[in-house]
Amino acid sequence: MKLIAVFPGSFDPITKGHESVIIRSLGLFDTIIVAVGVNSEKKYLFSLEQRIQWLKEVFSDYPQIEVDSYVGLTTDYCRSKHSTYILRGLRTSADFEFERGIGQMNKQIYSEIETVFLLALPEYNALNSSVVRDIYRNGGDISQFVPERIKI
Ligand code: ADP
């Protein structure tokens, strides 16, 4: 059986932290689908098209990695892709508490799903999209926080 994982997120924008978790998990799965979740109640800084284009650029050298977007429940999306793994990254105990709730609820509604966590690399522990957005909005240089291929 092919092992397919979905890495769901907003990627607003993708950071070196996301990139690192995705690349480090390549040995664990046959296919990784990096899926941008679209939540109509959330306001994003970068457009969906822009975020998808960046993801495609960043992972263009990896045939194992697909880029997609979805609306609705992550578990429904996983089912539609025949994926039984959700991949997430953990930086802090706050991440863990948050992820545990979501992971346990996802398991409740889709019993075949397993959430797999990779620990953030120490150098990316403080890195999150929200801080990167703040720096960007205030005219700062975000190039050291986003993958090399992204030229903002
Ligand atoms: P959301 O879409 O839920 O707001 P993000 O796009 O910020 O979340 O992140 C998606 C996933 O990537 C989460 O599992 C998060 O913990 C993980 N992640 C975010 N930043 C990092 C980082 N610097 N290192 C490792 N994992 C990270």
C-alpha cells in the first residue's frame, strides 16, 4: 500500500520551518501532499494563488511532493486522497496542546487517520508565519525566514 501523507496548513507564507518538516519526512512516505486549507472566515495576507505558486516552486525538485488546496474538513480531504496520515510540526508545548486536540478529534471522525509529528529543528523553533507576516507588513526583510526560492 502506498503511504500518502497530507501536510495541511495556511502557508501564509511558507517558512523554512514548514519546508524543513516536509523535506525531513520524505523518507517516511511515498507521497506528501502539501495542502493549503481554505477557511472562508480567515483573512490571509497572501492570495491562495500566490501561496500555491510558492509551494510549487519550493518543492519542484521533489516528484514525491504534490501541492493542492482544499475547502472543508481536513479528514474529508484526506479520505478523498486515500491518505491515512496527517503530517504536522511541533515547536513548543503550546503547539503540542493545540495539535493534540485537533489530532484526537480527527481520529474520532476518521478512525484510520494517524497524525505524525516531527519536532521543529531548534533553529526554526521561534519561526512562525504570523511573525513573518508582521515583519513583511512593516517593511522588514523576510528573506532569511522563507525558503531560498521565494523572492518576496
Ligand atoms: P496553520 O495553518 O494551522 O495556521 P501553519 O501554517 O502556521 O498552521 O503551520 C502548519 C504546520 O506547520 C503546523 O503543524 C505547525 O506546527 C508547523 N510549523 C509551523 N512553523 C514551523 C516551524 N518553524 N518548524 C516546524 N514546524 C512548523
